[in-house]
Amino acid sequence: MTNDLYFKYQPRYYDGEISSYEALLRSDINDFNVEKFVYSIENSAAFDLNIIGKVLQDRKSLHICDDVSISLNISIASLLDDVFIRKCLNIFEHEKNITLELTNHDQTDDFDGIQKSILLLKEQGVNFALDDYGKGYLNTDIFLYLDVDYIKLDRRLIRNIEHNYISYSILKSKYDHIVNVLDKVVIIEGIETFEQFNLVKEFGDMFYQGFYFSMPINIYDIEKTRLTKYRVKNERIQFSLQLDQAIFDLNRSQEPKNVKQAIDNIKRIDKYNIIGLTSNTFDLYSERHRINKNYREIIKNKKHSHYMLAASLVCGCDGAVVIRDVDGNVIFNNDHFIRFMGVDLVDMPIDQVCEQVTDYRTTLHVESELLQSDSCFMMSDEVMKTKNGMELVHVYRQKVSHFGQNFVVCSVYEAIDTIVIDELTNCYQKNYLSSSYMKQHKILVFIDLDGFKAINDNLGHCVGDETLRDFAQTLKSMLRDSDVMVRFGGDEFIILLNSHVMTTVQQRIVQLRTDIEDYFTQKEMKLSFSYGVASLQNGVETALKQADNRMYQEKSFRKRKLDIVKLA
């Protein structure tokens, strides 16, 4: 009978391009019902092996066979046949880009046996889909938790969705559950109209197929399939599913020992204590009741409009929002933060974050001070390395507590003023002097390096650049957090201070110069600076002129003094 059967191939799409083809069994016999015929097969394993062989033979007839992904149906019961598994392991050692779609779910209840076979074949590169979800099989829901890559929604679920809101809601709820709870990929089949496609495409990422896009085609009409870069699949079971399973284990436990183990397991999973565990070990059954009450409240609030608003504010706001725990681990960053920084930091080890994010340890130090202080809020202007380079940003940090654990919610906003950062020295460039930030400073110090020209001329520009960078970073490390350093141009720098007392500033600068000279002497380099100090009371331009003149007066004085020393 199988000799009278052949295959048509239904294109499957992702993001507008063909990602694979599904092999559909066909016959030219009048009134032949493929589905009834397949159900009548007694030895499903032998039949499925025959089908696999025919499909692979079809693909081999193509000159592009290595570039074509194929999906085909097998009975889920075949995965319990040792001969079938052994032969498939041999076949798929060489045949790649194959997805096996599991159907006839009612033919077995051996969940563990099916799972074991799936994992064996996945090691050979085989992908799996659970076919016909929503068709009405009694056992389908339990098989949702198999380690399959795709869940294929039955065409009956999409029928009439453009005319019936209840049908649309059922389809959407199943999509949301599969994608957001089970962390699996959805395939929607049976799309026949533009209206249907227009509705389902707004759900999110999915694969789709149906007569609206293409009728099944002959093998020789097949084209190369696209290597699909779908979203990275999270190999860990999602937290909500883990917690749900842990609550299940808690509620089925009877003995105190088992109840205690179940609560400890929840504590291990819920490391941020979202569920609100207490230290109550005396009345375990009261604690179990309280855990269930909290869990129901969380589930209820997830659907509350105020909860949805709060989640939307954090996830969709214009600011780049990141939440860290007391150890500095990022437990949340919104899409704006990921776009702004060019990296997703959630669950990334701190050492790795420090490699990718400049001055991250400084950020952790600042937030540690906030966590240990009596204050709950902190704001500052900081320079951050974003995907666009060094940028000045406004940073707002708030300490929040949840069931005894503290976290820092940090919001980052791009500064309104376009402040440019000098990439060589990491100082502000001179346009900072015309920004609104100047109003927070009281005194301007103009600095010009002494001895730099000799270093640049004798050792080369590369050493000169490195010396400038070293000077700037060293001097900045000696300044207070409120002080600002600007590269005015070449080897000229400006320091902006909040102090009102001119004599105090003079003393600080002299000490800074001594420290700089000692630092570079240890490197066997002669480098110092001349400076001029001026008040910003009458504006930046006036202060610049006064400080520049005083700097040249001091430089001239230092040069004459040096000449006298040489003559002596």
C-alpha cells in the first residue's frame, strides 16, 4: 500500500522567509483518507521508518539537498520501539536538518520512555515538534512538558478567529502559555486568510504555514530554506514553572520531613524570596498555608491592571532601568537599557560584567554605600561607556526592600546637554564649559603640562598619548567625586571645583602637583604642570582668561627659577 503513497511539501515560514518544508502524505486513490489510514497501521515503528526513508530519498534527489530542512510526522509510540530508535540513530548520524513531529498522542502514556528517546535523538541533531496540539487528544497536555523544540497548534484552533473573539482568545492564551511559561516555540498551521495572519502575527515570534502563503508543492519545486536565527532558547526551566512545580511538591507532601524539604526547595528556587518565606520551622503546616496564600495573591496580582501598569512603566519607560541585588548581580534590565548599553546583563557573572562595562566596580561601590546608608535615594551625573561610546548620563538610584532583602533600582537617562567625552583621556571635552552643568562649579583651574613636549619629541607620539592618558587618569583619581576634569586641548586641562575658598584651592593644587611629580618620577619621567586659578563668579569666559594669564605667569616664573638653579 505504501508504494501508492507519495509526498507533497508544505512551506513553513519565519519572518517572511521559508524556514522548512513539512512532508505531507498523499495518494491518488479516490476517497483515500490519509488520517484514517495512518491510524489503522498496527506497526507504527516500521511504517514510520519507511516514511523517513522515502522523505530522505526525495530530498536526496535535489541538488540542494544539504540546504533543505524537512519536517515529517511520526507516531509518538514509535519512540518506544528499540529497533526504531537504533535505526534512527544510524540514519540521523548523517542526515541533518530534520524535525520529527509527534502525533497520535493517545497511543502511549509512557512519558519517561518518550523523553528518554527524544534526548537520545536530539544528541544526533534531530529536532522535535509536538504536532496537533489542540486537536483533542486526551494525553496532549502532559506531552507539552517533553523536551521538544516546537509546539504545533492544530488548524482547528485558528479556524474562525477573525470572526469570533472567544476563538481568538483561546488561541492567544495557548500561545502565551507555550512561549512565556514553557519557553518553547510555536508553529501555527492552517492560516488561510489575510485577516487570520494579521491577528496571529501580533502575538510575537512564531513559525507559520497555510494555504494563504502556499499550497503544498512537489519535491522538485523546493528551494533552499533559510537558516533561521530564532530567539535564543533558555535551557533552564523558567522560574514561574519551577516555582509552580515546587508548590505542587509542597502541597502533596504529608509528613513534616517532606514538608520541610519542599519548603527548602522553594527557598532554593526563589532566591529573592518573592513568595515571602519566613523562618517559621515550628508550624510547617501553617507556613505551607501562608505560602499558598501568598502564591495565590501573586498570581492574582499578575492580572491586575495596577500590576500591569507598574510592569509596563519599568519595561517600557524611556529610561534605561536596571535592578541589582545586594551582591551586585543584575536581576533585571529593560529593553531600553539593553539597547543603550549594547548588552544584556541579567544573570551575567559580575567578573564578566566588569570586563564589558567600564567602571562597573565603581558602580557597585556606589550602590553598596547606598545599601548601607540610611538614605533610600541617590542621584548623580556619571560618564558611562555605552554602545555609542562615552556618554554623560543622569543616574537615579533607589533602595527598595522586599521581604527583608534589599535591591537597588537604577534608572539611567541620557543627559539633555550633548557633552562629548575625550576618548584618549576619558575627560570631558571643552564643550562642557558651555553646558548647564557649569552652574554647579565655583572655581576654575587652568593646567598646562610641563615637560610633555620633550616626552613627545624624544619618545614618540604613542608614548606621548599614553602619558597624557596616564596623567589624566592619575590626576582624576586624586580629585573628589564632585570635581570635574576637562581636556581643553593638546596638553591643556581644566579642573572645575565647588570650593569657595581660593587659598584652599591653591593649597590643593600645589599638593596635587607634588603628587603628580612624584608619580612620574617613579616612572623615570619628568612631568609636572603650571596652573592658574580663577573664580567663576563673573562667567566662564572671564574665568578662562584670568586663569590662562595666571597660568602663563606661573609657567614663566617656574622657568626663570629653573634657569637660576641650572646656572647655580
